[in-house]
Amino acid sequence: MIIGIAILCAGWWQENNYGSILTVKNVLPASLAAVWLGFWPALQQWGSVGLSFPGEVQDVEWWANGFTRWGVLLIIVLGGYSYLYRTRDGY
């Protein structure tokens, strides 16, 4: 989560440089993806069915399994950057 905030701060810091790739708008999907990655261990814990023991494979609810986590990550990254590509300014 701290990495996501750091990425967003780097974009904010570079916002005033004309022509810079690192702007808040351009790094927002990467920042949201880093925050989402930070939630993965918590989702594993919250979604566990029964008792959870470290080091053991645990059954989890559908919203905490790997397919859902990776799917949301792809939606954030691909959806965010495809939106940025479609709404970019013509240079």
C-alpha cells in the first residue's frame, strides 16, 4: 500500500514538468494496482473457510481466490491504461 502511495506521489511531484510521462493521471493505474496487491494477504485471511494456519493451503471464498485477485488486477491495469490511451491528448 505504501508503494502505491509512493508511485502516486512521484506522479504528483513530476506533474509540473511539461511532457513528463510521470503524471498523476499516467501513474494512477499502477498506483491502484500496487494498492490492490497490498490487499492480497488480507483477502487470503478474510476469505479463509475454517481455521487458517500459516504455511498450509487454505480453502477460500470465491472473492478471495487467485482467479478473482488476478482478474481484478488485470482489469485495473489494462482497463486503466486503455482508458488513458483512448483519452490521451494529441501531441
